[in-house]
Amino acid sequence: MYDNPLTKRTAVTHEVKISARGVNVFYGENRAIKDVDVDIEDKTVTAFIGPSGCGKSTFLRCLNRMNDTIDICSVKGLITLDGEDIYAPSIDPVQLRAKVGMVFQKPNPFPKSIYDNVGYGPKIHGMAQSRADLDEIVERALRRAALWEEVKDRLSSPGTGLSGGQQQRLCIARAVATEPEVLLMDEPCSALDPIATAQVEELIDELREQYSVVIVTHSMQQAARVSQKTAFFHLGHLVEFGETGQIFTNPHDPRTESYITGRIG
Amino acid sequence: MNDRHIVKSYDRDLEAIQALIMKMGGLVEVAILESAQSLENRDEELAERVRKNDRAVDELEERVNQECARMLALRQPSASDLRTVLTVMKIGANLERIGDYAKNMAKRTGVLVQMTPIDGSAGAIRRMSMAVEAMLKDALDAYIQRDAELAQDVRMRDMEVDQMYNALFREFLTFMMEDPRNITACMHLHFIAKNIERMGDHVTAIAEQVIYLVTGEMPEDERPKADRTAVEAPRV
Amino acid sequence: MTDIAAGPRRLSSTETVRAGLGRRKRHQIMLQGLGLAAISFAFLMLATLVGSLVMTGHKAFTQTHITLDVYVDPAEIPAAGLPRGGFRDVMTAALAERIPGVESRAELRALGAILSNGAQFMLRDRIVADPSLIGQTITMRVPVSDPYDQLKKGLIDRETPEAFRRVKDQEIAWFDTLMAQGAITEPFNWALFRNADSRFPELAGLKGALIGSAWALLVCFLISFPLGIGAAIYLEEFAPKNRVSDLIEVNINNLAAVPSVVFGLLALAVFLGWFGMQRSAPFVGGLTLALMTMPTIIIATRAALKAVPPSIREAALGVGASRHQVVFGHVLPLAMPGILTGTIIGLAQALGETAPLLLIGMNAFITSAPSTPFDSATALPTQIFIWADSPERGFVSRTSAAILVLLTFLVVMNALAIFLRNRFERKW
């Protein structure tokens, strides 16, 4: 399978899905992201790692304009999705977010039934013409999130009654129900136990076949396990971006090395 | 990059396995020198001691393996820490092989003392083993100091050992042709020389591990080789 | 180096802790004792208040009645003259039947005073409803007048010298005779809830006040609830955070603390003065109370909206909901229990509010219950105010009874608020 040495190998490259050029993010006077250039590929899991406050979550939230909800936050630079500027005036964030789904740190199902949780996105975007359509979309999303077998007999019971891991997979199902092209995950396993974490990681690996997945994680082991590309952020800079195996065996930047080996740096 | 981990016990564990390797290296160095000395001095007692001491090297290698396995399981090292653990394991295996060759030399010494000595051979073998011992010492120093240049130097010096072996090979061949009664002793001496040449190869492997540890990449150029005995007919 | 052994031996940490333990325990016990004392005091005050109200008020929940066989004399009440007629004389005559020997007009008048002033109107209403009763003997149970009610309930001391007593010895004798005949009963005082206000305590009831309060609260709710929630949603979810919104926020918080009498004056000037709305109407009362309740509802709603975890907003935004879909689809439903609780507490406060209603004239004397919010009416607290001001002895217990009714409503509303909070509180 791997017939060339690690150092010469890069992940099988796919076409670029999201491209960021010279991105700066300001919270009022404070510059949280400094001149970040990155290309996020399709059908690839890209992990953002870095110490707390390094800007990785902030940058992730730029990719679906979740930062818009914060008044003092402003984004400079160019971010394109399939070559189209997502901050262009013609792009509505609502439309963008249907295309770029998001899964959050804490499982946050709506206090509604499992069915309504998954069906909410398609419903508000008018993706289902009939109840039968919606049934199909919900089932497909739940299957894709590897949750269908566990919940098919209790679709009308509340989503908040599921276990933590199931809730997080429900949130993933909710995110994929709108047929997004990119999935952003902000520390999706930080509130889960190891078994549930493993299930979500397996799911992320499966989702890679159809989506471009970007995951922010504090667990370097998790980044190493699930991602093909890893980006290391430090103090708002993108310090190093490369093939995950390379980052974890032989990082080029001493800051990356210090961080991933747990040294004082 | 800072040297110290945030978790201090991580540093202690890393230092501990490297200390084990150094201890092993020290034992192996002594074994090389003593086995050569026992051959030169026809000292059966010393040879016996070298054979016995090899057990300590084997035990140390076992401990190094256990500690590395524990470290991989508990700390999941990455980057330079991962490379440290990986190289420690490989160096341990190399040292263990070198120890085995020294033990084998000591065994053959036990046989050789009962035969007529071959003029000059013991001195030549002793010089060769000293060269290998010096290489091993430098390789281990390069490891401790993370000195890739020194390691590269060690790697190059293997050629000298190979050349020494080539010379001895021809010499023994001559002796055997001169007097067939010398054949048994010369065969043993040849094996000893070959063992020392193999030790040099293992030391080279250790040096290459040092280069990998420091740079993250294995040296890509051909390993320097001067042992032509396997590919050319000897010109006598 | 100092010699450690030479200095005083240092206490080990366990000993140090133990040394301070007694003091710490004393502090804790003192604090607990103070808290307990405060609670006990508050409870005692409440018990005293409710106790005294019940002591004086419980008597108003029964009313002394007299049962009479009334001969509807066609000579006094000719069918042709209805609804006029000598109803009072007929009632007095029926009473005189039971007490032999009462002949003089003065004595008859004194005897007639046993009956409530309303008795003759009860007879009239009955005859008007059914004129065929003229010429027959019918059984009537009518309230006795206030002094005799007091006498029956033991509130008039028979030992007091006759000159200082409201009922004379002769009248007590008559009443005792009637008691001995079994004509006097003391059933539950339904009139307290069925009648509107009256000058005569035995006839006075809370119906007008209850309906007036209900109309006022309804108007107050219909205005303050949607306006309050709308304002709160705008301020919390949509308004840009700048100096203007800060100013508005400060003002709303201050409005909630403005004394209610100020709202009354405002209503008097604006609703009655400028708009010329009708005085004493529950509609105007409701508007005034709405002014007062709205800040409370806005504050409660904003708190409830803030309490909805941001993760729910993020979740909805993340799947591409627009801001109004987030607010109306997710945040508002989750905040509803809190909003309702705040609203009910605000309304309970409005229900008990007196001062602004006094200023807009809802303390008028009105003897009929309002049928629309634009009719003149009183409200429960103003009715209490009127009765507390009335000189008749019978109003003393009725005031307490009215306060008990008001307190009951307040307790019920607060209980409803607690119920809603517990029932719909969501776990997330």
C-alpha cells in the first residue's frame, strides 16, 4: 500500500475545497488570526491542533461564517469555497451554512424528537417536498451517522434522552442531513467517553469518502488517528501544515515539535 | 525547542532507557576489547569471563525492550520522542548482536589456545577490534550528544574496518596455502575477523539510527563498503 | 542558620487546624442560628397577619338569616301596581306575626329594623317574577340587618349598658324569641361573592370587585404580555449593543422600580386627561397596570432568553437557520416556562396593586358588577380600601374576608407559576 518512504509521501491529493489566503481575524483591536494561508482538500480529514487560544476554533468558525454572530469580530482576507468568495456580499450565511455543516464541542441536540432534530435542517431549507421525502432524508442521514440501527424504533423519542456518544452522532446526522459538502467539527469528542470517541472517529473516517472534514481537536492522538492533513496553530499563526504522519514523526518547525511532544515551549 | 517535558516523569523515563542503552554499550565495548585481548594473550580465563558477561548484555536488551514497550503504551511518544524510543530499540538489538559476536570470539579463543599460534594474526585482530570499539564509542557519544556529523564520520570509518578485514582474509588464505596444518586455526581466525567486520556493520547501523534520530530521515546515500571478498576472486 | 529546636515548637498542621476548629464551628452555628431566627421571625409575622385576618374575617363568611312566612296581602301589593307596593309593610307584618304584642307604629318600626333593608327588595323581585304569588303565603329567608348579625355572632356584648348599645333590651328580647322559635339561621354567606357593593354590610359582596379585577388583569395581560415579550426579544436577540440599547436597558430596569403611584398619576394625566377615557373603567385600570407590569415581563423574559444555552442557538445557526428561525423556533419555546412564570408573578403584583387604581377612580361606590371592561367598577384591592374606610361594624370582618380572598388569588397565581416552572423546566 505504501511503497514510497514516509518523507516523500503526501496524502493522496484531492482537489482543493476551501482555500484561505491572507486571512486575519480581529476581535475588536485584538488580532486573533494572523495571515493564515491554507488549502483544505476535498474528501480529506484536516485536523487543526494547537494550544488553547491559538485561534484554531476561531479560524474554523470563519469557514462557515459563525463568527458573523459576534458583533466585534471581523474577518479580513480571502476564503473561497470551490473558488467562490464566501464573504462576498452575494453569499448569504444561511445558504453557506447549509453547504458547510458544523458539529460542536458539546453534543447539542434540540430538545425535540430524534426525527425532528435530523429533519429540521432539510425542513427549513425546503429540501423535502413531502413527508415521505423527509422520512427518506432522515433515514439516510441517520444511516450515514451510523445511528440508524440504534434509534430506528424510537424516532419520536427526545434526542436529549440518548447517550452522549449517540447525541453527538445525532448532531452529525443533523449536520449531514442538509447534504453539506464540508463538515466542520469543533472538538467533537471532548465530552465523550473513549468508546463513544472511537465510534465518532470511525464515523469521521467514513464521512471522508463524501465530505471534506475539518476537525479541531485538543487530543493530538485523535488528530493523528483521524486526519490525513494536520495544521498546527500557535498564537494566531499557522505554524505548520502537512501530512499528518510527517507532522507527528518529523515536524519541521521546533514549535510544532515542542507542542506535540509535550515540551515546555 | 525546549528539552524538558511538561510531565517531568516523561523525561525521567526517557533518560532511564537511554541510560540502559549506554550501560549496554559500555558492557559491549569491554567485551570487544577483552575478547581480543584474551586471543592475543591466549588467556582462557578472560575468554571464559567474556562469554559469561554476555548474559548481562542479553538481559539488558530484554529490559530495554520492555521499557520501550511500556513507554509506547503509556506515553504514546511522537516526533523526536518517538524516534528516541524507536532508535533505542534498534540500537539495543544491534548492541546485542555485537555482544554475541564478541562472545563467539571468546569461544573460538578457547579452541585456538590449543593450537599453534599464527604469527602476527592476533595483533592484527586486536587492532581491528580496537578500531571497531572506537567506532562504537563514537557512535554512542554521537547518540548521547545528538551529533549527526560524528555519526556520519563513524559510518565512513566502517570502510577502514572492511579494508582491515580484506587484508586479513588474504593473509589467512596465504597461510593456509603455505601449510595445510594451519587450516583449522586460520578458519577460526577468519571467522573471528569476519565477526569483527560484522560488528563494524552493526556499529554503522547504530550510527545510521543516530542520524535518523537527529534528522528524522535515514541517510540516503549508499552505505560505504570495502569488503570485496564476497564479490571478487582474491588476488594472491 | 536558626536553630529550630530552640524556638517554640511549631504546631503540625492537624494541630493548627484543630486549634481553630472550635471557633469555626461557633461561627457556623451562629450563622445558622441567625438564619433560623430570621426565618422564624418572618414566619411569625406571616402567621400573625393571616391569623388576625382569619380571626376577624371568618365571621364574614356566614350571615345571619331569618325565615318568615309572608302573607302577600293583595291590599298592600295590588297586582296592578307592580313593581310598586308596600313590600316593607308586608315583611314587617310577617315578622309581627311571630312576636305577639307589638302594636304601636314606633314598636313596629323598631321590629322591622331587624330585617335587612334589602329584604323588601327580595320580596319585590320574587313577586315581580311571579305575580300569581299575590294573595298566597310564601316562605322567605332574608338576611337580618347588621346590628342583629353582630348580636348573633356575639360581637355586641349584652352586658354593656343599654345606653351604649346599638340594640335595646326590648329588641334583644324580640331577637331571642325569634331564636327560640328557630327562625334564625346562620348559613354560608354566598352574598359575599354573588352581590356587588352595598351601603349595608349584610348585602355587600365582592362580585363587582372580582369582575373588575378580572377585566383589568385581562386587559393588562393582553397588552403587557405581547408588548413585553416583543420588546425583550428585540433587545436581547436583535438590538445592536451600543449606547442607545444600554440606555434603554437602564431605563427599563429603573421603570420596574418606579413606585406604582407614579404610574397612576401618569395614567390619570394621559389616559383620562388627554385621551378622555372613562373614569373608573377596568379597561383604563388594565392599561395602567400594563404600564407597570411590562418592565417586569421584559426583565423576566430577557432573563429567560439569556438562560437558554448558547449551544442551542449555535446548533440552529449551524444547520443554517436564520436568526428569526433561531429565536422563534428554538429559543423562545425553551424560554417560555420562564417567561410565563415571570408574567404570572407580574400579574399577581398587578392584582394586588391599589395606588394607581385609586388615582383613576376605581374606588367609586358601584352597586352593580361591570359587564364590559368599559363599565365603572372597582377592583379587589380598591374594594378592600373602600370597606376599610366604611363606618359600619359589619365591614370590619368583611374587609378581612376580602383580604383573605385577595391573598387566596395571589397564592393560587404564585402556585401556578411554580407549577409551570417545574412542569416545563427542560434539562439540556
